[in-house]
Amino acid sequence: MERTLEAGRLASASEMKASGRRSRWKSQFALQSMVWPGLLFLLVFSYVPMYGILIAFKKYDLFLGIMDSPWAGLTYFREFVTDPNFQNVLRNTLAMNLLALLLSFPAPILFALLLNELTAGRFKRFVQTVSYVPHFVSWVIFGGLILTVLSPSNGVLNLLLVKLHVVEEPINFMAKPELFWFIMVGAEMLKGIGWGAIIYIAAIAGVDPELHEAAKIDGAGRFQRMRYVTVPSIMGTIVIMLIFAVSAILNTGFEQIMVMQNPLNLDVSETIDTYVYKVGLGQMRYSYSTAVGLAKSLVALILLFGANYVSRKLSDNSLF
Amino acid sequence: MQRSKKWIGATLTAVLLGGVLAGCSSGDGNGNENAKGNANGNAAKPADATAAAGTNATPAAPSEKPDDKTPIKITWFVDQDYYKKNWDPVNNLLDKMITDDTGVSIDFSSGTPEKLSALIASGDIPDVVTVDKGNPQRGVLEKSGIMSPLDELIAKYDPDFKVPQSMQDWFRNPDGHFYGYASFFWAKETFKEGDSIRSNQGLYARKDIMDQLGIKPEDFNTKDGLVAALRKVKESGTKYNGFTVTPAYFESWVIGNFFGAPREDASGNLVDRERTPEMLEAYKFLNQLNREGLMPEDSQTLDQNQLQEKVANGAVFAITNKNLDWSALYQKDPKALFVHVGPVTGDAGNKPYVDPVNASGWTLSMINSKTKYPDRIIKLFDYLSTDEMSLNVNYGPKGAAWDFDENGKVKPSDAFNALNAEDANKAKLKYGNGTLQWLINWMPIQRTAPASVTPDAVAKQESAEYFATFTYDMLPFESITPLGGTDEGGINAKIEENRKKQRAKMILAKSEADVEKYFNDEIEMEAKLGYQKFYDYENKQFQDAKKSLGIEFAWPTNQKK
């Protein structure tokens, strides 16, 4: 109900004739009114639920409700940070994300660039479609496929390696902790490359053809045009995507890790998300889970601003 | 122009605002309008209770068919993700039987415990909820008033409904009520001569391979003998069906039990089996098997289904988990049987034990306190929990799917056998066998189990009876695990996660010294995770359970003193 009152106040305020800003506001009334639904939507679905953050600071009881549950202060934050597994979990999360940033972030860009060089329209569309189909397959299935391919007893990959005498004994890939991060990042890349490329393909489509023509006349080859025309033109998009990727560095895909996890790689496969799921949500410890979620969002926010700031200073590209 | 634009904007805003407001207020309103539907329609239909009494010569309880059979539909949530059932009284004989007898149609839904949490949080709770008795959601449901106390419902609507006293006592809350009816509950007071609690643990090996290599069941009684037997399998390079036979897939906790890891010390305190010397011995033993190539690395990574597949393919020699069903293998090759062997004993020469199936059952089914049909549902519970219905939900309706033979044992009908052999899923769809076990009592089924004729069934029967002699009374240990939502529950989850990891490490360790190191590392790690608090909680629960059961000691070796 508060929401309505507030909106009502806004509406009545707009009718008052006062300062210059007010009159400008009034003259833009029709345009402004189109923004309100969006704002209202944000308010109702993003800002109002934020009071749930309180759960993180309370010993939340489902039946006492958020307001009546007793305060717990920073207990749950402390529990997470002082957890003996904290370092391990943080390390895994960061390592997998940094690796992804290094390998699977550039992959769709490269893919989009190469795709753009394909001249046969039909083939190009075919490749694009094939490449983003995996995105629509759920991780449970995709992860299962990967596990099957890598299986030591009947996996295609092991069969190939053994028959080609690359290795003598089949390798149990999922039991090798040192390979897990690479398998994860590789799988993610495989699944996301086509989908991730869409945004770059769109950006490339927006590059002024005159630039290409001018470069051609100047004698630039294909690779040179790619390097000196296309890439700089989509730099803005790349930087923005990078900023997003940096801010999401504490998130790891949850399902894919749950699917690929086993006791042998648990040391390197447990991430913040999976750990909190197991010891928090799985045990109905909502306060603990919320506290960790909140801490993660806070770090993400700081990283987002940080990355944005750095990028604004260095490249003139930024989100805001 | 300016003016009209303004109006368009304002109107749009108003409409959208209206929409949002409507969204806010549409939540309530359909609360209690339907309660009038069916008060007491006793005379609604002629009661055909006589139909049931007819041919039944066995001492099964008289079937509790409710009088009120006005058709109703109830919703029922089961917190088991795998469970799927579409109510189909047209094609499914079991569903038809239940709907005919009670008038109730059930709309089942299922999901993970987390989904149940979401249901609880949203307040949108089905009429009946079935929850694993160990899941954290159970406590929430019982303590919140969401569910009706079953004792009150029984007293009010169905005073003839006899729930075993031990079930009531075991699940009674501090408020004096019990809220759920347990499936697979073993009520001691209802035991008859010859009843025993079975175990899903044991030691089994392939008979055909044993015969081929000259291995005897007694060889498995000692560690050396067991290792020697497994070595024979490995060294002979036995192949089955093109697969190299893997000597063993053993579970550490079962081996620890065989070595006699105790659960209670001499002064009556709880002992955490994972920390006993016997358990360390078990890890060392499994580690030895692994290092010798008798138990492969993937024993730690395969899930139950994958193992099942290996067993069904005939690629495994010895296992400890009875739930790995070898029926499919036997269907193809009547000689490929798993028989009980051993069990192996440890260096200390302790008596081996196996954990029985939980005497306190598996799931609890509870009735929503806001349901429109508390009377009908409690009668449905009564009906479904009878001995006869336990048989019917297990085999399909009597008459169509099975009947008693002259010895009072169940004899599946030919039609059922034919369809089941052709396609077990089709049989399930038609007879509903094994699809509604949420109020089942296993004892009548065990008592009337079909006489074993095939060697496969005989072997299964024999091993079940054999390992039943190694069980102990597990009841005092069954409710010690901390509830969800508590700090102890959190610690428990963390410890479990660590143990999973360490178990794999110990079994795959490079040397015996490493096993010991990991074992001690784990104890140290658990101390940091808050082990003491967790242990104190479990021990207290254990002592309370013993007190309510009226016993001083729970572990067999202590009791003998």
C-alpha cells in the first residue's frame, strides 16, 4: 500500500507549478509517465524485497517472520569467514572464474570475429545455430554428456586415446583434481560460446561498412581489417561485458558443478555457491545462506564499481 | 494535442497502477468457501462393505473402507524427487480400487526437500505432505501448527484407527501429539514369531565365479581369506560378457560394521563410529584393496545407478550393498547369482554387525490443518495403512495382481507375471504395484512373501535371513541427527561434506601411513568445525532416546554385562 501512496504523491506533485525543474517535469509529463511503470516495477520487485536482507542479521525463524526473529548481528558472516573451509572454497571459486576470464571470456569474441568472416550466408547461419544450441540444453544433461564422454569405462575420449596408444590405461578424468578446473571451464566454454557470441555478432553488424571499405582501399588484408577495424569498433561492448564478468567473479555456475562433483575432486570443486547450498539451504539455515549471499553481492558491487572506474580511466568505455 | 498526450500517459499509468494493486489484493478470498461441500454424506451411497468380507480366509485385518464416498480430490506432496504418480482410476487398478473404496482421488506432486521449504514459506501447502523423517522440514511442519496432530483427528473422526503405540510414542512431540504416520515402521509390539528386521547391508559375491575359481563362502570370514579370494578373481582375469570382472565394490561403513565398530562406550555414551579404531582398520583394509587393484578408483566416483549397471552387466564380483539389484543379470544368466558370504571380521575379532533398516521407518505422512477434508483423509490413512492395503500397494490389487495360495503366501497372478516380465513399467501403470508406499507396513508383506522358487529368489531370501542375524536394535540411534535450521545441523552438514572427501582420500591413499594421517587430519578438521557441540547434541539425543525406551545400554556388547 505504501507504494501506491508514494506514486500518488508523485502524481499530485507533478501538478504543482513551482520551480523551473517542476515545469520541465510537467512539460515532459507524457514521456515521464512512460518511465513510471518501469520504476514501479523495480520498486515492487527489486527494492521492496530487499528488506529480506534483514534475514542475514537475524536468527531467522520461518514462523516468527522476518521482523520478529531475534537479532543475530554478524554471527553468520563470522561463521562463514572463519569456517576452516572458507579459504579452500574461495580459492576454488576465484580460480575457476579467473580461468574462465582468461579462456572462456575471449572465446565468444574470437568466434564472433571468425563467424563474421564467413561469406557464405547459409553456412554462417548454420554454424551459428549449431553453436548456440547447447545453451538451451540444461546443465544436468550437458554435464551428463560430458561425464559420459570422459568416462574411463566407456567414454569416447578414453576409447580414442587408448586405441591411438596415446595412453595405455584409460584416464579417469573426473577423479583427477588437477584437471577439474580445466574440464569445468572447457565445458562452460563449449556450452556458452555460441550464445555468448550473439551479442558480439550484433555489435559487429553495427560496424560502419565504410570503415571496412576505406581500409580495403588502403590495402588492409582480412586480418588487418579484423584487428584494426572490427575489434576497435566493438571495444565498447567487450569492455562492458568484461566489467560484468569481473563483477560476477564470486559466482560460479551452480548446476554444472553439482553435476560434475564427486568426492575425489571435492577439494577443488567446492565453490562458495555449492558449499552454502549444502551447509546452508540444504539444512534450512536461511540466515546463513542470506548472509553469504549478501556478502557476495557486496563484493560484486565493489568489483563492479572498481572495474568500471578502471575502465573509464583507461579506455573511456564504461557502464556509467 | 498536448492535452491528449497527457491523458494517454495518465490513463496508461492509472491502468498499470490498477494492475499492480489488483495483483496485491488477489491473494486472499478463496479460503473457506468450499468447506460446505461435504459435511456428513453418510447415506450418500449404499455401503458395500460386505464385498470385502467375502472370500478372505487369512487373518488380515478387516478392511477399513470409509462410509462416505462422495468423490473428492485431495492434493498430496511427497518430498522425494524421483516420485511421480498420476492418479488414473480408469486404467490403473490400484487407483481405481482406492477411489472406489474411499471416493478419494489424489493429485500427487513431488520434489526435493528444498521445494517443500518453498511450499512452507509460501503457505501454499497441500492437504497431505509426506516428508522423510530425517529431513529438517519435518520439525518445521510439526512445530508450526501447519499440520494437524493425528491423535486429535483420530479421536474426532475415526476412533477405530489403531496406530501402533510405539509409532505414536516414537514420533510424539514435546507438545504430547504425534503428527505423522510412518511408512516402513517396525512396531515391536506387533511382531509375531519369526518376524525380524532386515538389513540392506551385507556381503555378497557371485556364485558362478566362486565355483569357477574354487572360492568358498567361508573364505570371506577373514581379511586374508577375503583378499586372497579377490586376488584370485583379479589374477584369473575373469571376463564376463566381455567385461573384465572387478573384484570388489565395498562401502567403508559396512566394512567398519563388520569389524565391530561400536556405537556406545562402556559408560553408555554415544560413540561416533567414524572415529573408532575399527573404522580406521576398515579404511586401511579398503586402501589395501585399492592399492592391490582389487577395488578400483571409480568406487569413489560412481553413483548408485552406475554401479547398478555394472552389477547388472555381470562386471562385479563382490558387493556390500543389497540395494544393488542383480535381478537383471539373473534374467539373462540363471547361473549368475549373488549369494551371501562372510562376513569378514577384523583383527580384534569383534562380532560383526550390520545396520538394520530403520525400525522407525522412512517417511512421515501428515495432514494439513487447513484441509477441507480432515475426516476423509484420516479415514484414507486408516484404509491405506491396513495390512491388506500394504499388500495391495506393494503388489497391486488383490484378485487382479495376486492372491493368497493355500499356505497363506502371496501368489502373483499369471496375468501380472506375464505383463511384468514383458515390461515392468507397464505392469506398474496397470496394477500400481509399488507406487503408493507412503503408509505401508512391511511386516505383513514379509510374512506372506511368495514362496521362493527360483534360485535367485531363494538366494535373496537366504541372504536376507542370514544377515538379519547380525542386526542389532538400532532404534535408540535413529533420532540423534540434529534437526535442520539449527547450528548443530549446520555443523553436521559441514562434517558430512568433509568426511565424504576424506573417505575417498583414505581409500585411495598411496600408503597405509597416509590413511592414518588423513584419519587424524579429519578429526582435527572436525574439531575446528565445531565437532564437540555436535557430539554433545547427538549424545544428549541418544541418552534421551534410551531413557524413553527404558534401557540403560543400547549396544549389544554392553547389554550383555
